Amino acid sequence: MQRFESALDLAEHAARQVARVMGGRAELAELVSYGQTGLLEAARRYDPARGVPFRAYASYRVRGAIVDGVRSMASMPRRAYEKLRAYEAMTLCSEGASEDTFAPQPPGVEAAQAESALADHLGAMATAMAMGMLARPIRGEEGHPATVSAADTPEDALSRAEIMGKLRESIAQLPHPEGELLRRHYLEGERFDHIAQGLGLSKSWASRLHTRAVARLTKRLRNVVRD
């Protein structure tokens, strides 16, 4: 209970972030309530032996709980839904990197290497957010708009199709199960936790694989652009 009470501010902070993403289409108090539920679950499941500080661990659980709560609401405009998916993808990417971030660094790691790793992580987060914006809606989410709608201009639809084609090609080249995680979540609209369970992976390990896969994908896409 002490952990829960010491981190209550995380729920309000994350709720305000999501409220901005939603453009005022969700009540702040309701979002805070979702976040507190996630925080309580984090306090129960937290394992100090993994080396990740509680607040860092809890922040991802809180954000995930708020996103899940928003998904249970009534339908929302397509743009708001896309922003929510981008926020979720960014959170998932950061969560997967957290255990590596807090792990003891090997001797001889230079500042330049740390700076390069940070740049790679920021690039991966940008890729994850872009995929979230383009991703197929999660299956079973009634009332949420399709990725391509009548509101798209022919140019928009063509641009999306070209980008998705490049994503499919690049994802297909990733090793298993990394490629399968990205393909099924972003291209086929499956819930990430359901994919992890189906592959026999813990949510934590699946998140780390997701982050590694997005980092690989980012490098592949950079090479495509250069070519």
C-alpha cells in the first residue's frame, strides 16, 4: 500500500497526457481512476529483483491501464484513435527499453556510445509512433474507425498504402518472433498481450522483443530511404 500511495501522482500525470491526446474527449477523473487501477496492480506485481525502480515500472502499467480504459469507452473520432495508438506504441517501446536502461552498464562504455544508444532509442520511438498512427484498429473494438476511411483523399490513401507496403516488406525480414509481434499487432490488429500469450512469452519479455524489433525496423527503413 505504501508503494501505491507514494506514486499516486503518476496516475494523474499519465491521465493528463492521455487527455491531451484525446483532445478533451474523455473525463480527466475517469482517466485518473483507470490509472490508479493500473497503479494498484503494479504495486501488487512489482519485483525489485528485476532492477527496475518501482516508479519506472509503475508508469508503464498506469499508462497501459488508461489506454485500455479509453478503449472500453464509446467510439471516438479517427484522428483521436490514431493518436491513442501512437501513444500506446511509444509507451510499449519505452517499456521494453526500461530493463536495459536500468541494467548495470559494462565497463568501458563511453559517453559517445551512450549518446548513440539514446539516439537509436529516440529513432525507434518515432518509428513506433508512426506505426501506431498507421496501424490496423484492434480487433473487437466496436465503433472505432477503420485505418482508411472515406475522409481520406486518394493521395492520402495512396501514401498510406505505399508506407504500409514498405513496412510489410521490412517486417517480413525480421527474425522470429520479433517480426511476428510487429506483424500481428500493427498490421493485423491483434492485442499485444494476446500475441505474447499465444507465443508463450511474458508481457515483459514480449515488450523487450518489441523494442528490439522496432530498433531493427528503424535501421532497415533508414536504408530503404537512402537507397
